[in-house]
Amino acid sequence: MANPNISEIITTTYKNRDKSVADNALDNVALLRHMKDNNKIRKVSGGHKLNQPLAYAENGTVSWYSGYEILDNSPQDVLTSAEYEWKQLIGAVGMSGLDQIKNDGKEAFLDLLEQRIENLDTTLMNKLEEGLFADGTGNDGKEIGGLQSIVADAGTGTVGGIDSSTYTFWRNVTYDATTDGGGAASASNIQGYMNAVYMQLVRGADSPDLLIGDNNYWGFYHDSLTEIQRITGRDTKLGSQGFKTIEYKRVPFVLGGGKGGACPTNHIYFLNTKYLFLKVKNDRFFDPIGSDREPTNQDAFVKYIGFAGNMTCSNRSLQGVLKD
């Protein structure tokens, strides 16, 4: 190695930054930030798959009765589990011997290293955001199953190993502006369409707590409001953290598009994050992986940083999508 202390410098730099990617993810992706604020990011120690318990039926022993009437105490099968596959994301930062020679001074070396780490952070964030909206089939099925899987356009599909064509309780709400609403979405009809989705997702006090939309649909809703109605959400956590947020029924409605945004075109997701989780390996939430690597046949040094986990859901029926 050109600099015998290179391993220590990179390791120390990563040690000081080893949570920066995770923190940046939370700060730049509204869904993750909302989930963190509501304790929905769960670190787990491992396992063959990511298990998500869920209730799929009511307890059938509940009934009105009178006096000495025989009471029902029959066993109840009301719980099951969805099982989600582990998905992995990784990136590397490295230095060749020539890089070290050209940047042998500590300040020059650290400046180059910082630039490469910042670039790695940004790239990982972009990939993560794409995954949060993905359907899990990208990159030969290696990508996480995001909103296009859990809150599918058709409302059906197999999620967490449960086939919603067989188990209808496992379908999400879906509303097509053209076929269900009678015409493509616009500023004049977007609120009516949103109300139609919302009403299907209210169960007593249980209702969506986060909406995410693309440029078109977020813009339609924004333009449908008068200035006095256009509550920006600055008093909400997401609004105060800089996300472009307006409100719908006192629920934050976040712009999931913008430049390079990953939210699919002409979509609004109505999410009840009480039933959404990001489950991650406790030492793979954008943590440095393994020891420092020095290839035996190269004059170079490499360090990996990675993620292992998946998005899980315990109730699809209370998630919805408005799309065109």
C-alpha cells in the first residue's frame, strides 16, 4: 500500500460516518421519515425470512347472550403470518495505490475520500427510494417489494407469500380515475376521486395517516385548493423537515415526485402506516460490512456498506391507491 495507515484512516472515517447513510435516508425519503417517527422501522437479528404476524378474521365466539345460555368457547383460528424475503443492497468505496500516491497528504486524501463517500451515500439513497415504490421484481427479483407490490394497482397479487386471489382479505383498495371515476384526473375532479378512495379506508378511528403522490396528482390537488385551503403542513413533522407537504383531511400529502422522484406517474398512495413496517437486519441498516478488503492481486483498498431487509405489511385492506 502507498500509505500504510490507509486502512486505519478509512475505518476511522467510516466509524465516524457509519450511520450517515441511514440518517440521510430518513431525512430524504418521506415514507421512511414518517415510519421512523412512528416507530415502524424494526431491527431484527435475522431468520430464514422476515415474518409479519397479522389478524385476518374476527373472533367468532363474540355474541350476545342471556342468563344460563351456553357460551361458545370454541378455538379460534384468526391469526396468520406473511413472510417476506430478505433483500440486500450494497455499495463500495475504494482507493487504488495510485489514488493514494496522488493524494498522499492527509488533507488531500480525506477530501477525496469524503467526496467518494458522499457519492456513495447519494447513490444508495436513490436506489432505496426507487425500491420503496417498486414491485419487487426489479433486478431479477432482488429489489425490495415497495408500494407497487403492497398497494398494487390491481389490488391483488401475492404479497408476503399470501395469494390475494384466494384470500380476499389481503387485497388493497384501488381506484382508477378513468374506469371508476369516469374520466382522467384533473384539478376539477381530483378531490372527488380522493374522497372515494379515502372513504373505503376508514375503519372507525383508523384511517390513512400519510398520502404520497406524483407530480401530476399532487399538482392537481394543489391547484384544486383555494389559497386559504392550501395548508402547507409546516406544522407537521414532515413539513418542518422540509418535505413538500400539503394536507388532505388533516393528513400530510407529500410530493413523491419532484426532480428524479420515484413515485409512479399519475398515482396517489393512501397509506395507513400503522400496518406498514421496514424490517432490517440489526447490523445491516447501511452499516459497514465485514473487515477492510485488500485484493491479493490489486494495489487497492475497498470498504463495503450495505442494507438487508424489506418492507412488510400486516393489513393491505387499509392501504389504497388512486391511479389513472
